[in-house]
Amino acid sequence: MFVSIIDLRKKNLFVKKVSNFRKFICLTSSVEEQPLQFAARDDFKNLSHIKDLGKAMTGIIALQINAIPSAAQNRFKPPLGNLLTLFSDYDAQDSAGKKTKIIEAIKILERLIDAIDVFDSHKPLSPLREEQINERILDLKTSAEKLSVPVQYLKGVGPKMAARFQAKKISTVEDLLYFLPRTYEDRREIRRINKLETGRIQTIIAVVVLSEFRYYGRKGRTSYLTGIFKKGVRAIFTGPVTPNYAGKTMIHPEYEILEEDDDENLLNFKRIVPVYSETEGLHQKYIRKVMYGALDQYSRYIASPIPAEICRKRNLLNIHEAMLTVHFPGHDEQIEPFIDARSESHRRLIYDEFFFFQLGMAVKKSGRILDKGISFRVEGRLLDRFYASLPFSLTAAQQRVIGEIQKDLQYPTSMNRLLQGDVGSGKTLVAMAAMITVCENACQAALMAPTEILARQHYITLSAWAEPIGLRVVLLTGSMTNAARNEILAQIASGQADIIIGTHTLIQESVDFKKLGLAVIDEQHRFGVMQRASLRSKGIQADVLVMTATPIPRTLAMTVYGDLDVSVIDEMPPWLITCKRIFLLIAVLG
């Protein structure tokens, strides 16, 4: 919904204040320039070079607290007050104390920068910008209308061929344009058979003079091929040329049967030719012909809302040129980048896809910042007793990750965090610490496992940890008898059950939690987004902790799990006997 210009003008003063306030937040959270990030870089290598940071920060923060617009006081004054308190005694701290304060300050600022974007989105539009936006909306509307035309109305298609396209999930012009070639053939140079060179992928045109098959083992598709390669048939073959006892051969080449006038058809010859995934009744020459017509008529309507500044910065082709050349590369192009999907045309389309994926994640994450959650008290006797009962000490990585989770639990907004670590790194122990914290705040915690076997393993482990400190753990699975199931459901609804472990049964309508505060999901890739959301909805914006043992590079994790904060346990417990250690012991002991 658009805000009227009159309403926007009334809000001018508010927006100016918010914009100035945002500049402060951006300045103090700039990764490249601000002193906190500089101090924290390379494991706080630069910490000793920054003098009087506490004095400087308290002065800046105090000024900004006074500059907060009245409409934003409730949201921004408390966290800025926390920052002010944080830096009030900073200069008197030792090195370890300063590190702790800087880490916490960066965390607060990251949350502030996300929240301020919500206010900044109401910034009034200048007349020029508003006009540009209206034109862009019109362009996108026209684009959507044109590209949603059913494929059957394209020249040469019709209802019968449209049904065959539907087998490839192509129903509209847009679907067709984004039906990209699976590979490409270089037909710029057609070789004579006696000029073929072994060890290279080459193209020939040949006439079948003898159609005969000799069987070496199974018959395979010989009857099918006999019907295609009849005497006199003319065909084009592309494939790797290899030597054999009879001369040269092409094993499993790509081929097309040629008609009389095909030599003059520049869609299929004298160029880099696209090769599409086929289905019954849809052949390469036909797909190319339809694709060429669709591009000629509709490619002008392909619109990309990605700002031109980003395209220039990333050296991206315009979307129209990218779509044309990804289907029909120019004569002077190198074929290898197209075959490997590394061409500039592919790069533009891939960038668009990831851009919108990340944009969706960012919108989802910014909306989550406004979700009201539960602010948990993270210190308590139960957690201390749990740590004391362990026969080993936590690793530094476990302590760090528990600290990150507890900071999330403290905030009155919902946590969405991905916990990544190898098998044996202690993810379950970290999750248990989070669940104990929630239970000590009179809430329940649930752990959803992908299989019943894994759920039972978790039940055994967590029960052994929970019973000595007075917490009740229950297991809910689909294989239970009705009587046992009803008893567990009653304990969950009454609050007698503190920690509930189960499979997908936890998200069924019959499961009613008294007060769910934390949902732990083991092996995220085994559950869909809707299942995760269903479990979370069992509580009032319950916090979510997702565990995975799948190694995910951090940059990829930021892409795939863009709506989640990421914690990594990158250290194995020293007491863990790995297979490698066992083999070393065997080698040493003989």
C-alpha cells in the first residue's frame, strides 16, 4: 500500500530525524570503517591500538539518544541505553573484558541496523523518484501480463503441442523463455569425415548408406535406431571422435535428422546451436523454432527490478541481451563457457535468481525482527547444576556458541539460529543448555528429529542429563499406543513435561503445548519450511534452533539459510576418540 504524498510530507520531520539516526547506526556498524569492527578484526589484534574508546562511544551514544524521534523512542532507547551502560566502564576493563563488551556491542548494533531499516522504509519520495517508481510498476505490470500468455498461442504451437510442452512444466511464455539449453553444439564448422581429428568433439553431416547392427551383448535400443537411420537418411552428428580398429568412431553422439532445406536454416547450422531437454513429440529443431519466435516477440517484455547501479557495479549484461544470447550465442562466442553455464549470459540469470532469493530472505528476516518473542533470564541454578554434572569441560567453541544462543534468548524478539557442527562436536549438549534455560523460565522446549530412531536416541541422552536436575523429558512418536500417546499429550498440555522429543508428530493439531518457548530442529534439510513454521507456531513466536551436521561453507550458509543467524562449533572435544585416533593407536601398539 502506498502512502499519499500529503501524509509523507506530514512525516517529513520524523523521517529526517530517523535518517540522521540511521546514519549514526550505519557509521557505528560499518564493517570497514568503524572502530569496533577494527578492534575485533583478526582475533582482536588491533585492540591495543584504540585508546579511550569507551569515552568516545559514551559521548556519541548520549548525543544519539537525545536525537531519537519520539515515535522511535520505545524501540531504540532501551538498546542504546544498554550500549551506554556497556561502554561506561569500558576503558577500565582488562583485555578480556574489553573483548566481551565489543562482541556484545556489535551484536546490539547489528540488531539496531536491521530494525532501523523498517523506519527508514517510510522515507518520502521525491517527485522524480516517485515518477520513476510508477513507470517501473507499469513496466512490471506489462511484463507480467505479456509473459503470462499461454504458450499455445505462440506461432506454430497450438493446443496439441502445448500439451507436450506441459509435460516439461512449460505453460506460459515466461516458462518457455526460462527453459534453458542443457548443452550447446558448435556447428560453425562442419568437418568432412576424412578430415576428422581424434580426441576432439566435432560435427559432421552424413547420409546413411547402410543400416546394419551387429550385436555385442545386449540389444538395447537397436530396433528404435534401425527405424530412425534408414538408408538414404541425412543426419548431423556431434560428439567426441575416438580411434578404433576400423578407423574412427563417435560413441553416443548427439544427432538430428535433416530435411531437404535444413542447410539454409541458420537456427540449426553455421552457429553455436542450443540443445534442449526433449520429450516425446518435442524435437530440437521444433523447440529452437518456437523459442526463436518467442524471443523475437516477447523478450522485450522481460523486466528485472534489479537497480541499474547494481548491474553496473557487478558488470552484468542487461536481462534482454542475456536472455537472447543464452539461447542463441553469438557467432564469435567461446562455446565452453556456455556448456559449463559460466557465460556472461548465464551469470546474469544466475545473479537474478540468487538476488531474489536473498531479497526474500532479507524481507523475511526484517519482518522477524518485529516479531515479539520471550525475553529469557539466562542465568540460573539448573544450568549451573547441569554443567557441574558433566564429567568433562565444555570446549571453547561450545562455550562461544552457547553464549551466542543465550544472547538471542535474552532479547524480546524471536531467535532463528542455525547450529552447525560435525558429528560428535557437541551440538546436542549446546541445545540442551538452551532448553534448560527456557525450562528455568517456566516454558517448555521441544526437539523434533527426522526419524523415530534418532528421536529415541535423543530421549535417552537428554533424560540422563535432565533427571538429575529435576526436569521431565517425554517422547512422542507415531508408533505409540493410543493410551500412551494420550497420557503424553496430557502431560504436554498441563506443563508437566518440560522437554518434549518427537518426530513430525509434534506438529500435529492434537499436540497442544502449555507454553512452548524453544523449538529445536535436528537436521534441517530433512524438514520443509512449513514444518519448521508449524512447530514454531505451537508457541507464541517460539525461538527456533536448527541443528545440522552437514558441512556448509559460511558464505553458502548465509545464502541458503539467509533468514537464520549461523553458529558453528568448529572444535571437537579433546576426549573424543575418533576413528583416526583408533587407527593411530592400533598402528603404534601393533
